[in-house]
Amino acid sequence: MPVGKVRFYDAEKGFGFLTKDEGGDVYVRANALPPGVTTLKAGQRVEFGVVEGRKGEQALSVHLVEPPPSLSKAHRKPPEQMTVIVEDLIKMLDGIGNGYRRGRHPDAKTSGKVAAVLRAVADELEL
């Protein structure tokens, strides 16, 4: 089976191109992907069968050789910095929790700030 890398893949359109290690591009459709896989990322290593189609080579039975490269892992904040951010977030949430115990909702400015911090921390935690 040829081995190569994903050159391009559009999950919305359901097709893309793989580049074989020995050279040449191969067309790939969504139905050639393994069960449960809905997209491929550029640079991802794959193994695949090849069949000659009407417009050139087409990939069959694509197997992932390695997981897709994670851009988020490459840009993650160091653990020491995340410790401070999470501790500050806990303090902010404690303040909101105390306000709720007293029957008060947070004002728009505070709730917007907390929501933005929560989103940023969630983005940082996602793999």
C-alpha cells in the first residue's frame, strides 16, 4: 500500500488530495476514509490503496498512520502560566457564586469578562 501525506482535504465538499511519498497526487473521497473519520488535516500521514479512475488515481481504504498534527498543542501556554490563569478564574467564579447565594445576578460587564475568560481557558484545554 502506498504511503503519503494529505495535501488538501475539504470535509464540507467531501474530497481532497493525497501526495504519495514516491511522488504524484491521488484524489480521495470521503467514502474512502476509515469509519468515524470525517476529515483529514494537511500534513497528516496516511496509508491507502490506489485504483485508476476516469480522471487519474483515486485512493481507496485510507488508514491513518499517525494522528493529525495538533496546532493547539504547538501553541499551548506553559503549565506555570495556566496555573495562574485557572486560579484567577476560580476566584472570579467564587465571586459570582457568592453573588448568586445572595440572590444577585452578575452585571453585564462582569458576566462578559467571565465568559471571555471561560472561553479562553476552554480553548486552551481542548486538544
